[in-house]
Amino acid sequence: MKRVEILYDHYKESCELAKKNEVTRNKLFILVCILLGLLFLFSYDQNSMLGLIQSWISGNYNCDLMFSSNIIQAILWIVLFIFTLRYLGLNINLDRSYSYIHKLENEINEEETKITVTREGKSYLNNYPVLNNITYYSYRVILPIIYYFTIIFKLKLEYNAQGGVNIPIIFQFILGILCNILITTYLIENIIDIVNDIIERITMKYKYTKKDLDLISWERIDSFLENIYKEVNNYLNSNNLSIKYIAPIMRGGGVPAIKLSHMFNVIDMLPIQLKHNHETHRIDTKIVLDYLKDNSISQNECILLVEGNHVTGKTANIATDIIREKFGKDVKIIYVSLTRDYTYKDSVKNVCFTTWAMTTNETKELSKEECNKLGINYNLVSVYPWENIEEELDELNNS
């Protein structure tokens, strides 16, 4: 049996159990409301409520036992406490169950080549109705507050009705306080969860998975390079220029730079290595041009700077600064990349010509509507065939 089949069977069982618990939870909520209502009515018209309950007992159980008001209220308080405890426990378990179900959905979808199971997670939460949000927060915050003050008000009424402190009022106060301790603990945990959720949504960074990656094939790479070659070659011919050096920004620009060196028949390479540091959130220079002794270059010669995936262009700007520092500010630099984020497509300065093969939206600064108009895939992040998928995901989620 495949792992995805085991996960899906477990997912179905978890969903069924959660639905059953929801039904039980809803019944308990109604019973808690009824019990609170009965306790309140006892405070307003004790004799009528006592007669009504005794008539109900006689009619249903053919029993003529007579109970005092204090005994019946004591029973109602005990049942209220037990039902409240069970109701809150089911609520907490349901929240944990759906978190677990969402996790199962993600694991199932990781096993598949495309997203297939999103019923309880992405599809359910997508465009979540305002009324459902109001209902959700009412159950978690507003109703517990109402419950709390209802208990307080009931105990105050009962104290006034009893005319002072006695054993029945002490018993009711103990159970009332226990009920409010339960509801207060639940309310505080909910408020903390809601505040943390709001903070997480404000500061949350999207977590990339394999589903967000555009795994570019070698055939597409060849097509990209062919287009780049044609555009750069046209520019060179139009401006009577030739390429003296090809400078790959390592590591992403290494493979396309080697292929372009063969296409342009350029032997001399000037590798520059730059790397984003996750800890300092800065770009570290690994290899600069100190190794090059001869920095002479003629007016009709240029340097082809090659990048793989251009997102913000920060590394490319550092690379152009390194080249200009070595060859002078008048050096002609042609900058190319396989892919480029639309928002930062023109972010690299001090170049005489630039082009790229595919436009992306990796910074997510374009809306879905804007991407549709421009023919850009809103979600996907480019990964080349020579790159390590796990390493790229780690870099995306920690940058």
C-alpha cells in the first residue's frame, strides 16, 4: 500500500471523526444554553419552575417524588459543570483536529504531482465568508464572555433570593466559580491564539513547497539561451561591439555563461561569486576580480555579465560595481539573465544593454490580476535543472 493511500485513508477517518465531534459539540452547546436558562428562571419564578419540573418528572417517569428548589438547582449546576467541561474539551479537540487535518492535506499533496486534496484546508478557507468569521469569533470570544457574566448575574440573583449565606448558596457559588474558571481559561487561551494569529498574519512569510517551483527543463534552458543569444548578437552587430570576457555570477550564472561562451565563441571567463547570507541578510562577496592582472579593454569591446535567476537585481548591481572598479567606469557591460522578476526588471544600473528570457513574479509584488494581464505565472518560482530543489526551498524560506 502506497504512503499516499495510507495518508488519505487516515485523512478520511480524521474528517469523519471531526464531523461527529462537531455534531456532539453543537448538541452540548444547546444543552448548556438550556441549563443556563433554567437556572435563570429559577431565580425569577421559583415556585412555577419547581412545579413545572415536578410535573415533567411525574409525567415521564410516573414518579411522585417531591424535590426542593435547592436540590433541583444543585442538580442543574452539577450537570451544567459537566456539560461545560465536555463542551469546552470538544472545542479544543476540534481545533487541534482541523490543524492536524490541514497537515495531512499538505502531506498528501506533497506526495502528488499536483494539489488534489484541499477540502478542509485551502478550498474551505479561500474567500472565507465574513458571516462565518463573525460566527467563529463569536463562539470563541463573545459567547464565553456572555456565559461568564450570566453565571455572575445568576449567583447575585440567587444570593439576594436566599437572603444571605447558607449551605445551598455556598454549593451554588462553588459550582458557579468552577464553571467560570473553565470558561475563563478557555477564553484566555482563545484570545492568545487570536492575537498570535493576527501577529502571524501580519508578519507571516509565505512558506514555499515543491508545488511553488517551476522546474525548468534543459530543453527550455536551450530555448532561453537561444533567444538571449539572438538579442545580444543583434545589439553587438548594431553597435560594432565584441565580447572580450563573459562574467558569470556564480553559482546561478555558471551554466548559462558556459553555454553562451560556446555560442559566442568567447574563451575568457571572469567568474564573480556572490552569496546571500541568511544570518546577516546581506550579500557576501566570495570571488571578486583580484585574480585578473590585465584590466585593459578597448572601446569596441564589452563584458557579458550572466545571471541565472534575477529577483531584485542586488547581486547583479554588486557585480557591475566590481567590474567597473576593475576596468573603469566607462566599461561597457551587457547584462543577461535566464529569468527576471517583472518589478525589478530594470533595477541593474550602469549597463549598456540588458535582456532576459522569461519574466517572473517571485517577489509577489504584482497582483494576480496584473500577472494575468502580463501573461506571468503568479505563483511559480524558477528552479533550473542543475540546482538542488531542497537547497532552493531552504533559501527561499529563509531569505
